[in-house]
Amino acid sequence: MLFLSGNEKKRWAELAEEVLTGDLSPSSFGDGIRPNLLPAFYFYIGTLLASKGRCTRGIEWLEAATLIEDDGLFLSAFLLGFLGRQDGQFVMPARAFDDPRHFIHFAGVPLMKEAREQFIVQCGHTLPSFHENLRIMDIGCGDGSLTVRLLRHLQDTGKAAEIEEILLIDPSPAMIRLAEETVREAYPESKITTMSGQFQDVSGAIDRHFDVAVSSLAYHHMPYEQKQMHLQHLKPWIDHFLLFELDANNDTPVLDSPDLALSVYQSYGRIIDFVFSHDAPVEVATGCVDCFLMTELVSLMTQPRRIRTEYHMLESQWNDLFQTCLGPDFTLLCDSACYADEYVSLFTMHYGRMG
């Protein structure tokens, strides 16, 4: 992931203020911006204008960005297509995950599928053998398929025998229903329990021990201070925490900041490119992008902290969080990339109690 220097952050913010208070066009800029970051700067200005209700001018900047976008980062072009489908309105068209089909398609994109398989293998390498019946909770379980594949892998490799209880937690009632059906079919003899709601709203009801807590692309829906509070609550009830997450700087940067725009441009630009590159019906891919990924992007670019829905963190920030909340009882057992390129990475992190 690329970052801005302190001087660059200041310069981007100054230029943004000039655009907002004047009538400057993209052709007015270029000097003082790193050439490889110029498309990201245009995206920053375009989304900033759009978030202030000045979509026509914002589109002008996004169109300028599309003329110089390359290297697998075409987020301004994708965003223009989205705005066209939304009658030029920079608003969230849906609530992410209300329709499970969008997430299921996203999880089936080859790169994402391969990264999730890497996560399972890496967890299998670092988890101990469980001699008693295993109890596991999945925080943000989605459709339940990752839960089943992880448990199957642990059983196939001799790390686990019988599965005593599987607790499924997800804010989407539709996802919970689908996950319960998927998991119950795979483990009909196990106790399947569910909690429907944001983890920060239901974590207080956890009152029994689980060997493993797993969270895949879900724990980032809370800002840092809420992650900290709920992880501290979770600590007495678990022995291992398995995290699969996106490395991005989307938590601490505030609304309208250059840091946030640059992080979103890289992470969502790459991921949306992966979705559209996957061979799938156009309406399926577009639904996944508009009602899932673009919905998240609009939240990040228009809503302040504590209101927006996404708070991805940098890998180093996740380590700091776990060390602060779980240490010294828990030890870092795995911190490995599942996928990485210049702009985006997905990783496995495993903290566990080791006697």
C-alpha cells in the first residue's frame, strides 16, 4: 500500500480547500503531486465534491482521473459507472449483506477464494490439536461456508475430532438463516446456535467458553475503540482468535482526509477490479459491486467515524490491538499474507493461549 508523507497530506488538504472554495478544474493541478498518485488525488477531489452534493463538478474530476488510471487501479472509472446507475447520486443504494447473493459472489471470486483457502491452511498450521470436542464461534459468519471448510480441514488434518458447538454471529438475518442451514447440513449432530446482530450489540450475551473465535472480513465493522472494548470482553471466553482481514488504512483517518481517500482508492480499486475481472453474468457482478463494495465505499467517503460502516485497519494496528487487549495471556502465533500486491493485501492473524 502506498502512503502520503506529512507534507503531501498537508498539500492535498490545501488543494482540496482551494477547489471547494473556488472554481478550479483538474487541468489546474499536477505540480506538487507525485505522478503515480495523480489519479488518486483526482479521485479524492471528485469524491469530496460529490460528498458535498456537488456531483457535477465531482464527475469532472473523476473523468479526468480515468484518463490517467492504469496498473489495475480503475476506481474512478468504476465509480463513474456506479454514479450513472444511481442517476448521478453519490449515495448508498442498499445496506450491505441484506442480499446474501452479493457476498457469496464476492467470496467466489478466484483471488478471494484462493486467499480464503490460504487462511484455512495457515490456521491449520498454527492451531494446536484439540483433544476434547471443539467449540467454535464465527463472528460475521456470512453464508457459513468458510466455517465448514475450516472445521473440515481441522478434522482432516487430525487437529479436531468431534465438533460440539458452532456459534454463528452475523448482522444479516438472511445470512444467519443461510449459514445455519449450511452448517447444520455439514454437522447435523453438533449444537448450532446463532446470534443475529452487530457483534458490538450481541457480544455481552457470550457467557461460555469457546476454543476458537474466527472472524473473516467482519471485525472491521467497528472503530478501534469499539474493537478494543469488545475484544476485552471476549478474552475470558476464548483460547484462540483467528482473523482474516484486509490491510487498509480506513479506521483512524477522518472524513475528507487525504489518508482515507488514498487508502480507499487502492483497496477498493483493486478489489472491484477483481470482481469485474471474474467471469460472471454482468448483472451479478454489478449487483455485488453496487450493493456491497460501492455501498461500503460511499459510507467511507461520506460518513464520519462512529457513523460509517467500515473501519479496516493496517496489519500493524491489528497487532497493536491484539497485544493490548489479549496480551500477555495470548501470543502471536501467525501473521501471514494470504494475498498481496503493491496496493492491497489480505492476511491471516492468529493469537492464542499457549501454556
